[in-house]
Amino acid sequence: MTPIKLAMLIGNILTQIDATLSDPGFPMSDPNWQTLYALRKHLDDLQRLLVQAAIKAAGPAYVQLTKQITAANKDLQIVIKDLDKIDSIVKGVSQIAALVDQVLKLKP
């Protein structure tokens, strides 16, 4: 996966999070809403850093991390539609953000 495709994947994840945050059944007063919003902001910041970074996309660490991000995104897509699973949503977004953090550490 190229860094641009990774940035696009993160953009799709951000869109999914935005849809969840705007759900009328998920009020801003809910502490989980605040947590998810903070994670969304962090992931958005990471996406910007990723676009600015010069990362070796051919390295084995990068390839492995992007595979893990893709798998975590698939898991997130399954649970993000169900607000009753907000803990799983937060966990999934946290996992993706942590993996993108690791990708950013690969820059020279």
C-alpha cells in the first residue's frame, strides 16, 4: 500500500467516525463521544503528518504495518455501525492510530 493509499484509507476511517459522531442517538454529552472525538482528532493529525512525511513504502515494517491497519479497518467497519459497541469502536480507532504512529516512526 502506498503512503497516498494509506492516507486515503485513513480519510475513509475519519468519514466513518464522523458519521458515528453525528448520529442523533450518540449525544455529545456522552463521555464515549468525547473519547471518540479526541481519537478522531488524533487520527486526523496523524494523517496530515503522514502526507508530509517521506516514508520508505517498500520496507518490510511498512508493509506489515499497513496490513495491520487494513485488518483493523475491516474490524472497525463491522462494529462502527452499532453504537452499542462503542467500546469496540474506540478500541479499533485507538489501534489504528497506534499503528499509524508506528508508520510515522519509519520516516528517515
